[in-house]
Amino acid sequence: TDRGVVCTLSGFPSYPDVSVMKLTDSKIAGLPSIARSLSREGYDTEFIYGGDINFTNMNSFLVMSEYEKIICDANFTKDQKQSKWGAYDHVLFDFLAKDFENGNFGDRFFCTVLSSSSHEPFEVPYKHHEDKYLNSVMYSDSCLGSFLDRFRQTKYWDNTLIIILPDHSTGLVGNLANSDSLRYRIPMVWCGGAVKRHQVVDKISSQIDLSATLLGQLGIKHDDFMFSKDVFDNNSPEFAIFAFNNGFGIIEKEGYASYDYDSQTEITSTDAEILKRGKSFIQTVYRDFERR
């Protein structure tokens, strides 16, 4: 999660061997931030999570990202924190729904919600599937659906864009290896009253591309997100990088490749040039972070 959050909110790729969020605050402060970019445009910024906000140095990352308001387990009662990770998703989304129903947000806001019930150990107050993981996902989906039903009735719906994006996928479905690209395939859904028509975008992208894509739609400069690309820009390249324990993979329209740094060998590769581009990308990310 700590890797996926940095990818999503800072447009900065995940490393194969270390979590960027856990590095020094001086390094984290040098990262770009969607919250910072929107705050400078007059948006109120808020982050909501039902668990320990200091886990994996998340609080420092969020403060450095210039989130103005941070909600965490300290804002929930003991009775509301019954899961391993803090508040269950139905409690989290009920808290959020009440905030909107009570009109606690201004006209311009950027609110980030991190749920946790579909994370291991997958123990949720819900029983509709024998598989614990799938049952937890069904539960989280039902909580999100209930929130959207309530949010649709508020004054905010017509002008709000809601983006649903997982922080990571799982290896529990299909018994997939760490290097298998299918293990990292996730959806990104844009909905809400601000979406005027139905559209399917099937370009290859990843969490790091949210920054340029979102800010691009708002007409806000995003040059500081150097690794992020606008998926709605027909001239942007199509590729995605994923990282695993001391290895990486790259997916392009023409093929894919993965590499293991421990053995210094390729795991899979449909084209030597694709693997070379992947190595170059990872090297560039390391060099960029070193200079920050």
C-alpha cells in the first residue's frame, strides 16, 4: 500500500528494492504531489484513513504532500475500530458520507480515501462468498456502493469527479508469480456527476499516470510529475512499469518483459528492446530520486 499510495498521489514509480515512503522526510518532500498542485489552485485537501496514519511513515508523506486535513484512527471511537487495520469500510464510508451530507466540504475540494477491509486477513462483517479474499472485496464494494448512493443525493454530486483506483492487486487469484503482469492488472474508474458521457479508455497505463491525467483535465500544469503521462493525450506513449521484490516488469502494446536483479537475468521477454527500455526507465527513476 505504501508503494501504491506514492505512485498514485505523487506520480512517482515504485522501486524494486525499497519503499520510497519509508525514506527520509527530506527526500519525500522533494516529490511532486496532486494535493499540493490542487491546493495552490484553491482546493481544500483532505486524506481519510481508518487505520494508523503513522504506519510505514504515511503521515510524514501526507504532511509533506501538503494535505491540509488528515483523518485517521484517532478520529474513530474504540467501538468503531474492530478490524486489524482499524475501522471497517462501512464505518469509514459512513463517516465520509455524513461529512458530505452535513455540507462540511467547500466548493473546491480534493478528498482522498484509503480503505483497508479488502486487505489481508480479509476478516469482514459480511458473508456472501466462501473465498475470504473475494468475500472481502464484495464487502468493500458494497460499502463503496452504499456511499455513492448517499453521495448522489447531496449537493456535491453534479460537480464532483470520483476516481476509484486500487493501490495494488493480489497474488491470491490464479496463483500468479510475482513477475506475472496479470498479478498487477487493476481497473481505474471515473464516475460522478462531473462525468458527462460514457467512455472506455484501453490505453496501457498505471497509477503514476493519474497525476498528469487528472491535472490535465483541470487545465493545471503538471510538468513536475516527470514520470506521469496523460492517458487522454493521443501523443503520450503506452507503457506501464510494475515492481516486485528486487525485480521489475514492463508492459507495452508490442509486448512485455520482466527482469530479476538477484540473478541478473530476464524472466520473460517478448522483445529485447522492451527489456532495455524497462532497464533504462528504472535507472532514470533512481537517478532522479538521488538528486532530490
